[in-house]
Amino acid sequence: MSDNSLNFLSSDSKNLLLKIYEAIIEKITLKMYNNLDEEAKGSFFKIILSGSEEEKINFFQKYFSNFKPLLIEEIEKLVEELKASKKPSL
């Protein structure tokens, strides 16, 4: 998230946005990891810790091909939760 389009935000807002982004990415990665078979789980850690960039890209393309739709889904859920939290309680 080094995009300059966020320069209008305060430092605190940028930090909050970064934390939200990281939480969403972590949630999706964990969800996808839990759906891997045991062999792929072992490969995941080996590649993440010591694999080349090409190996990482190939692994993610093979096993995490639905990452973008899950990202969109999680963002939409978060937006709905935020909207709901703004509504006054009765």
C-alpha cells in the first residue's frame, strides 16, 4: 500500500487503513490455507520462507487463484458491518 493516492489522509488514518488491509489479507490467507491439503500446506511454508519469487507466484496462482473474489467479498462484508455499526440502536 505505497500508493501515493492516499497522501490526503493523516498519518493515523493511513496506519489504521494499513492495519485493516493487513487484517483482511491475513483472514483470507488463513481461510485459503485451511482449505489446502497437507502436502500443499507443507509446500506453502517452505516456499514462503525460502522460495524464489517465481516459486511464490506459481504457488499462489495454483492454490490461491480465487484470492481476488475472496478479497472483494471480505471488503464488502466489512463495509456492511461498518454501515450497520453506524445505525442507531433502538
